[in-house]
Amino acid sequence: MLFLSLCMIVKDEAKHLDKCLQSVSNCADEIIIVDTGSTDNTREIAGRYTPHVIDFAWKQDFAAARNASILPAKGKWILYLDADEFINPEFATDLLHFLERLPSNVPTGVIVPIYNYVGELNSGKISESKAIRIFSNNRHIHFVRPIHEQLLCTQGDLQEVECSFPIYHTGYLKEVIEAKDKSSRNMAIFNLMSRQGNLSCYDWFTLGNEHTVQGQYQKALECYEQAHQPSEMQKSWLPLCIGNMINCCINLEKYFEACQHIMTAQKTWPDACDFYWLQGYLLARLGLDSYAIEALRTCIRLGDNSEQLESNKVLISPNNASSLPLQQLSVLHIRNFSFQEAVATLSKLLYVTPNNKTVLKHLLQILHSFGELDGMESLLRSFYPFPQPYQLIMILELCIELGSKSLSTSYLNICTEQHVELPARLGLQFAILHEDAQLFGKLKQNQPSAELDIDIAYMSFLLWEESLLEVDKQAHDIDWLAQIYMKFFYAEQFDCCDRLVEKFNSPSLLNVLGNNFFNNRQYELAMDYYSTLLNQNALTAEGYENVGRLYIAQGDVAEGIDYIRKAIELNPMNITLYTYLLQHLTEASEQENLKLTIVDKYPGLNHFPLL
């Protein structure tokens, strides 16, 4: 008898199937693929890995298709995957050894963690769920439920054991959802089940997820409320259901309800990181920074306890215990001018996600803004003592972007020594930074003009030509112009900065430049731009807010409050401005009047405990 059978159902999965099958090819003794009507080359790809490709007429019932896939299986154990899932082959041996220790003659289901990539591609967002994906090949075990099918043992109980073997799922990525139109297919099945009065609590939960994917938060919330019943308290999916309820409430501005759900969940699972993360996220979104920081620190402290993590104290996603709270905490520290704390938090975050270019950039920017060039070099050496080629490219790109000639030269030399092939644009950017026209011309000969990045072409023109290149994009894309300006500024090529502003001088550009300088902690330069805009009566709400926060941080509270009030006047729907102002008013009558205004504009904050 074979040991492990992989059983799958597929339809039009040519884009994903090869990666899935390649990942399991060395551990599955048998692969059975049921095709429910593919019109692409899915069957051809499947045929490269197995002769067992079976046609099955789709009946709006996933369980029926799953049962057709496991029926001919000959392995002692069955693993089932979707085409947009894969495993890490390095863990396959551990899985096989784990299964060898279990009695396959007893109806057994193996619960494994599933890491779901969500949102945009390369966003780094992951949610974790758990499910039985491996089970003993037993004639009494089969699938039930037309959608989000589950296993049922018709003779005795299905014994459940947990294994740390991970499965990775890409089906919740935005581009995959849109390409497959999963929501339309799934909603058709749910509508049929609803008409038949056949929705369980778990079905309500999964229906809520469908509405969430479509941005229908009120409908999603109603489904989650149906799913959240006392009878389901021990179900592994319930914490995620509650977490999704909280996110729906936040998106619907039902802040008090979100707070209630969070506090109830914290009482139910006092050591779980997830609900402290959600508390910190909610409070940060409301501008209650000090309370948010406290909640996020609690979350991180719980996450640092490895014993608790091994005891399943992360109930929804591992990101909730590390990267997400660290990222939010760094934003709050920067917003409150606590830069030492920001550096410490970002350093910890970089340790967790060393290939996160955005985190590294923020760290280097803070050090650069305070003239800590030695600190920048020390940080890079510390985090990347033996950098991989892709890390060297990332570091070199950031050194060039921040205008560090010495560091960019150092890392270019390292890339050369290690024979790292650099993207053509990096060499051109290096030449611009060092104002090396000869090197630029040499590299440009190997780069077709049509493929030359527009910012590189424009910067080179400003550096080495007498007049400005006329490109339609420049006159209309203020953010792009500001990026070019900042690159020249970091490179200390101030003549180019002046020429660019002279050519495209406008309040819009000056506002963006002022905000960029402020966000890069160049406060004197930011205030110069803001003063010019104030004289023109052209400062935006963001500028007023920045000036107000800076004045208050420096102790000039009265002056700062005036600027915050002006920011509210220009942007009356920014809730954080109201709560920030409330925290700095001293007159009780003013505080009460502002609270009434806040509740009037945001009814979901009525009875909110921290107000």
C-alpha cells in the first residue's frame, strides 16, 4: 500500500498548478487530480506529474468533487490541497516521520497551520488559519458541505491531532481573487444553501468572509454575528471570526462596538496577542496614541514569550504578534517625535523582516536626518554581515536614494567583488549621484533610450544640459516632481533643486515639498516652505497639522492648538485631529463641547470609554 496520496480538485489552474505539484513531488507517492472543466492547459500540466487525471462534471458542490478525488486513493494517508497552495519541500521529511508514528487504521485527521497571503502581492500581509488537511484513508471518512467543505467520519469520532507542518495559500491575494472571480462562484453556492435553509455557524462565518472580500462590511458583520454563537466557542475558526467582526466594525465606524468585542475577547483569551494588536490598531486609528502604544507594547511582550506562542497563544495570525504591532508602534513613535523609540522599534522590526526595504529605508532616513552616517554604516554591517546578492542590491539602491556617496561607493565595490549583476538603472543612478557624466554616458550606451527610466532621463538632463526637458508628466505629477527634488536634495545637488522649483513653482508642489521635509525630519526647511505658503494663504490641512504637532511637541501648546483647529477646518473628516486636540485642551467646557462635536460627527464613538 502506498503511504501518502495527494488528492486535488482543479479548474483552469494553469497559472498555479505547476508550483503546487512541484512542491509535493518528492513526498507524495500518488497524485490524483479531479478536473471540473478546465479550458486552459491545466490537464496538460497535471499530466506531467500523474496519469491520474479524472474528469468530473461540476455540480456546485465542492464536497462532491473532493469525494471523487479521494475515492481511488491507495495511500495510507491523504493530503488535499488547492492549486493555489504549496508546501515547503524541506519540511516534507518531518511530515512523513510524523505520520509514520500515527496509527493509520484509526480514523484520524491532522490539523496543520495554513498561512494565507492576503491583500496586494508582496504586501507581506499574512493571516493564519488551521484546518484538517491530512487524514487517514478510511472508507468511513468523507467530505460534507457544498462550500468550505469539511470532513465527517460516519463511524465513531474522527481523532484530531495537530502538526506544525505548514501549507501556504495564495488564493486570498487580490489579483488571484479578481482573476478567478471566486466571489461570484462562491456566492452562487451560498445563495443556494441559504434558500434551502442549510447554513451552519461555520457557513455564516465563511459567507461573512466572502462579503468582506467584496468590501460589503455591513453584510459581513451580520454574517459573523450569526456565526458567533456560544456553541462554537471551542472552534478553531472563532477567534478569526471575532477578529473579522472587529475589523468590520472599524470600517463601518462602529468604534464602540469594536471596543466591546476587543475587551470581551481579551477576557476570553487573556494571553493572546491578536486582540491586543487589534486594540492598538483601533486606538491608533482614532488618534489615541498613548493608549495605543500601551496596547501594542502588551501585544509585543506577549509575542516575545516563545512558550506562549508554542501554546497557540497566537490565535489569528503570527503577524499579529510581531510585524504588525511593531510597524504600527514605529508610526506612532515617529508621529510623536520619539525618535529613539522609533529607531529601537524599527530595528526590532527589521530583525523580524530583514528583507523589508521600507523598514530599512525608514531606519536609514532617521539616522541620516540626524547626521548619523557612522550609525548608518554600523546598522548595515550589523543586520547584513553576509548579505545575499538581492540584499546588496536593496542596500545599494537605498544608499543612492539617500544621497550617501561614501556608502554607495562601498556597496558598489562589494557588489563588484561578489560579481552581483546590478539592474542597469542602479548604475545610472550611481553616476547621477556622483555627477559622473562619463560613467553615465558609458552605461547609457548599453541602455536603449526607450527603456530609460523617465526620472533618470530627467535628472541627467537637469545635471548636464542647459535647459529643461519638456515631458508632459512633469507638469502634472506633483508627487513625481517632489521625488526628483528630494533625490537632488539628498545628493546635495541644490542647483538642480532650484531649477526644478523655478520651472514648476506652484502651491501644490511647495505643499508636497514641505510635507516631505517634515516627514524626513528636516523641520527648518519644512517651516520655510510652510511660511511661504502661509503668506500665500495656500497651506493645506496636512501642513497645518504638522506645524501644530511640532509646536505642541516643543511646548508651545496654545500656538499649536490654533494650527490644529485650522487643520480641522480644512479637513473636518480627519478623526485623529479631533482626538489630538481634545488631549491638549485644558478648559473643561472646551473639552465637553469638543466631545459633543466628536460624537455628533462620529456616532460610533458614543460611550467610547477613553473619551
